[in-house]
Amino acid sequence: MTFAVTSGADARQQYYQKIDKKNLTPLWEVLHGLVPPSPRPVVTSAIWHYAEIRDELMEAGRLITAKEAERRVLILGNPGARGQSCITNSLYAGLQLILPGEVAPAHRHSQSALRLVLEGEGAYTAVDGERTTMRHGDFIITPSNTWHDHGNTGDQPVVWLDGLDIPLVRFFDAGFAEKSEADSQEEARPEGDALARYGHNMVPIDFAQHSSDPTKVFVYPFTQTREALLGIARMPADPHLGHALRYVNPATGASPMPTIGAFARYLPQGFETLPYRSSDSTIFTCLEGEGVAEVGDSTFPFGENDVFVIPSWQAYRLQAKRNTILFHFSDRPVQQVLGLWREQKMA
Ligand code: 1HN
């Protein structure tokens, strides 16, 4: 036998209202939105031109001290997700300014952070008792729950890009944070100790690391990144990526931090990538050179220190107008351990 279906929109609407009081909703009204055939990111592609925002950042320097702000940062808010303090669904980005003589006091939190130094010299970041001097293009990490503070002992404003996994940690409701009593950490080891011990293709003789631990190396100096990129550029480039390298925990080959992957690329002058897309929404920064990013209907000319974001599964092409070095970061390592990550190299 067959069962009769009472058709008619009214009957259904009445039914939906009735069951709503019991916190019930019909899957069939939302199914296709829940499981789309391919990603439908709410975040959009966007670019922040450093020359257009530098003045705003310096103005913040006249309005509030680093100590009062705790961190003097302008958040790069994705225009598709206004007010949500995120640049992609899973990641946060901001530009941080520290002026000569200032200190950004020590704290720690579950959220992992990366820094990419954009302007100025003379500032340092201290991570679990070791300082590192920040120089243009240096990639510095403060893994989950490591104590960190910043200071500027030089005579210039120093600016860097912060990237954190704040939305990801919020998604899991897994965030904890605490402040240190002292603004600046006691020095436990001299500057350069971690790089000497772990950053020269060697590790201490009795060192053993669990695969999930973050790297002991917490600074990836730009001089080394640049040398590596130019070194591989003597061989042909990948047509979709250019000359591309991934930052690793040198002891394991895994991403420096489990939640954020970081990458560097060299595109020689005139190089144009073929269209490419991947399921990790990606934040790019231009460290040297200039070029154009084409994504969907948008064309973003970019130069030094500009930051742009490409949402998940949107095809893009990059053109280098001069010899260009790009840094980028995303949640790729998370997607990879979960078996979710995809890429497509297009013709
Ligand atoms: C943080 O700890 C830093 O240590 C920067 O420099 C930005 C944004 C939200 C939460 C913590 C830093 C941050 C942050």
C-alpha cells in the first residue's frame, strides 16, 4: 500500500512551526546548503595594500601604547565576514606595531601564532625564554601555550603580520589564556640557541620528538628562506606554483605548528602561474617584488608587504612583474590530517 502525502505549503509551514518549539527542524529544507557539491566560502577574496594602511597603523601608535593595548594590532577583517575578526573561516590575521622603547607584555594561550616581519628592525619576540631579533621577512612562530612577549629596543617602528588559528580554536571551544606577572620573560637561553641546536640539519644527540610536538626552531630567518628559493630556481619551476617550498619542523618534516601551514614561493620576473585552486583558504604576503593576482573577476595588483586572501576552491593565477617572493599560510595541515584537503592544477 502507499501512504498519502498531505501536500501544500501551508500544512508544511504549520508543521515546521509546531516542531520548532521542540527544537526540531526538517533536514530536507536545508540539506543542499549543508552538503554543497563544492566549497561555498562566505569569506571573499580581498587585498590590503600596505601603503594605504601604514598611516592608519602609525596613527594607532599615537592613540594607544603597546602596553595598554596588550597588543597594538589592526585586524585584517575579511569583507565577507565583517566584525568576526577573521581573514578566513579558520584563521585570523592582523598587523602589529611596536614603537621604540615599547613592550608587549608576556602571555600565553592555546591559540598558535605566526609572525612575518614587514618593516623596521630592532624589535624582538621572546618565546619560552629565548629572544629572536625580528628582521624583514623573518617567519617566527609562537606555538600553542608558549609564553611570548615582544619589545622594541631599537629606534624605528617595527611592523609585522600576525596569523593565528583563533577561529579554529573558537570552533572547538578549546581556548585558554593567561598573563604573566612579569611584562618581559627572563632570558633562559641566549639568542640563537634554538637555531644552533635544531636548525642546522642536526639535533642534540639524545633528542627525541613526538610527531605532534611543535618545532623547537621558532625562527626561520628570511636570509635562509631567500637562499633556498633562489637555490631551487636554477631548475625549472612548477607551472602552477612557481618555485615553492614549505616551512617544516626540521626534526619531523611536519608543519612547524599543527594548525597553520606556511609556505614561500619565488616567481621570477615575467613568470605566470597556470590556474590553481585548493580547499585551504590562503593568506598571501608579498615580501619582495610585485605582481598581479587574478582571482575570479578580481584583479589584485600587489607590491611589497601587501596582504591578499584567496578563499577555498577559487581558482587563481599569479603573475610576477619583477622577481617576486611570496609568503603564504593556511589551515592546510589540519585539512590534511583530517583527510579533507584537495587541490586542482588546471590547464
Ligand atoms: C597575540 O597574542 C598576539 O602575541 C597578536 O603578538 C595578536 C590576537 C588575538 C589574541 C592574541 C601576540 C593576537 C594575540
